[in-house]
Amino acid sequence: MLARLVSRRLSEFTKDKRGVSAVEFAMLLPLMLTLYLGGVEISQSISIDRKVTLTARTVADLVAQVSSIDTAGINAALGAATAIMAPYPDSGAKITVSVVDIDSNGNAKIKWSSSKNGTARAVGSSVTLPAALNVPSSSLVWGEASYNYQPSIGYVVTGNMNLTDQIFMRPRLSETVTKI
């Protein structure tokens, strides 16, 4: 009789499906949280990467639109990064704008450079340019931006990501942009 009672209880227990959903939920929860948090981290890093690209382009474009620029104008162009990087802090961004002069032999050298949160390039230092841009007796405005992205959660994307971009533009109003 006891054996039959135990057998019947075990049979009822194996047929009971009430806890299956809870068990499935408990098994899938870590995977679903990882996918969600990973999606958030990746979308934030893509957003910041786009802002880094826009920052490099905007700074170079602002400088390329003038024939001469003073320190206040350079600071204003570099300061545009604050508005572009919003809502992310621009303190993690390093922005550099330089003018590259190419002599008649095709040798490219830094004419002047200025930076925000970084180090300006040394005046007179040589630059290796892409072949298509290395036009003798010309000038380029070189905008560079980088951002050290630190994931806010760090569960899916671990470690810092250094996001960088650069762009070269030809001056629009003159052969070169002179720093005054």
C-alpha cells in the first residue's frame, strides 16, 4: 500500500507542468539580460564612434573655411566638440587640428597644429599622406579626434575602446590656412 501511494505520488509529480515556465524563465534570464545589456553597450559605442567622426570632420571643416585664423578662432573650432559630443562628456575626447603644407617635391610637413585635451603635432614634423592627397605645392587641413570609451556596464564589452577618426580637407578660400 505504501509502495502504491509513493508510486502514485511520483507519477503525479512527473505529470505536473506548473513549474516548467518558471524553470525556463530562470534558464533564459541570464541570456536575455546579456543580450539586452550588450545591445545597450554596442549602441552607445556606435553612437560615440559617429560623434568622433563628426567631431574630426567639423573641426577640419571650420578651419578649412577661413584663410587665416587666430588662437580664439582655433579654440572656438575645437570648442565645437563639446556640442557635438553631447550628451557624452568631451573630457574623454582628444581633438587635434593641423595644417599640412606639401612642398614642390611632395614632402608634407606640419605648418601649425593645435589640440584640445591632447598634444598638438610638432611644427615641421613630417607627415605621411595618402597618395591621392599628396599634391605638390598645396596644403591640407587635418582634423583628428579620438575618444577613450569606457563601457558603463562592462559585462558584455570589457575594457576600454579607443575610438579614432581623421579627415583631410583642402582650404577653401586660399592655398593654406595661416595662423595669426
